[in-house]
Amino acid sequence: MIRKAVAGDAAALADLAAATFLLACPPGSSPEDIRLHLKRTLSVDNFAEYLADSKIAILVLEQGARLDGYTLLVDRQSTDPDVLRALGGQRSVELSKCYVHSDHHGRGAASTLMQASLDWAAEREAASVWLGVNSQNARAIRFYEKSGFTKVGTKSFTLGDSVESDFILECPLPGKG
Ligand SMILES: CC(C)(COP(=O)(O)OP(=O)(O)OC[C@H]1O[C@@H](n2cnc3c(N)ncnc32)[C@H](O)[C@@H]1OP(=O)(O)O)[C@@H](O)C(=O)NCCC(=O)NCCS
């Protein structure tokens, strides 16, 4: 089942983020950088702030009492010049996070979550959805390509105290773009 997360989900989301963030990191990422990233952006307090922000939606994949995946969407223009250049002025929702527990990889759950995320952006009348993905994350890149995204640029991403290289991908939404 997919549903919109609510304030009471902050702790479960932080647990899920801690269990899944490592899967998106390039091999060789330092444990300290990962620890810092979790503390700075994926803590219970961070999720409580995201859940209170009217420009953000978190969609969760839930089975029983357990959260098995989530996406975080931001309906706010990016301030990153590389992203603005890549999007060429289009109104685009950011798919800021997309994580599914490894038990569910390769089973279609991620596609269901992605479709619900694209539907949310379409309801907000965005022209497209964009995201940043680590250039070494081949599995996620393949998944995004299957979902309708193409590469439109590159940008940097701060992981703890290190700087990583991301691809910028964009998916046009029906009737827009
Ligand atoms: C990204 C994610 C949500 C995709 O969900 P998923 O269930 O794994 O996706 P799917 O199995 O539908 O698609 C993955 C595709 O990558 C392919 N793939 C798997 N490992 C791969 C690899 N090492 N290199 C290239 N392709 C790979 C799969 O074969 C599949 O393609 P196919 O359907 O054409 O065979 C999930 O893998 C995930 O949560 N990963 C960890 C977190 C992450 O990286 N998030 C993205 C952050 S930007």
C-alpha cells in the first residue's frame, strides 16, 4: 500500500532512511561521511520538518506496520545553478529521495511508488520531475530510465564532508513539458 506520510511517521522514516541510504552511496564512501549525512538530513527531526512543510510530500510504501520504501518530493524551485540550467526554466518537482528496502528490490514495488510520485507532481501541474542520482549508482539510473527519466545535466552532491558527482535526470509529465 502507498500512502502519504503523516507527522507520526517521522521516527519510522528515519529508521528506514538509516537502513537504505547506504545502498545509494558509491563504493568507498567513508562511514563518517555517511554518518554525517544521516545526522544532518535524515534524522527524526529532519523528517518532522519535511512532514510539516506544505511544499513537500513524502509517500510511503507500507506493509503491515512496517515502512518498506519512501519517496520525498519537493515542489519548490531549486537554487542550484546546474539544476536550473539543466531544466531550462521548466516548472519541475524534485524527486529528492527514492528508497526501497532491499527485500523489495526487483519486485515492482519501486515502480508503484514511482508512479504515485509522478501522479503527485502531475496533480501539482508541474511540467516535469527531476532528480539527482550518483553517477556510479547503475541500478538506480537504470530504474529511473525505465520510469521515463533521461539525463539532462550533471551537478555536485555533498555527502558529509565530501563532494560527489551526480547526474541530473528529468521525466516530462503527460500534457506538459
Ligand atoms: C532505486 C530503487 C528504488 C529501484 O528499485 P528496484 O526494485 O531495485 O528497481 P527495478 O528492479 O525495477 O529496476 C532496477 C533495474 O536495474 C537493473 N540493475 C540491477 N543492478 C544493476 C547494476 N549493478 N547495473 C546496472 N543495472 C542494474 C535491474 O536489472 C533492473 O533493470 P531491468 O528491469 O531492465 O532488468 C532501489 O534499487 C533502491 O531503493 N536502491 C537503493 C537506494 C537508491 O539507490 N535510491 C536512489 C537514490 S537517487
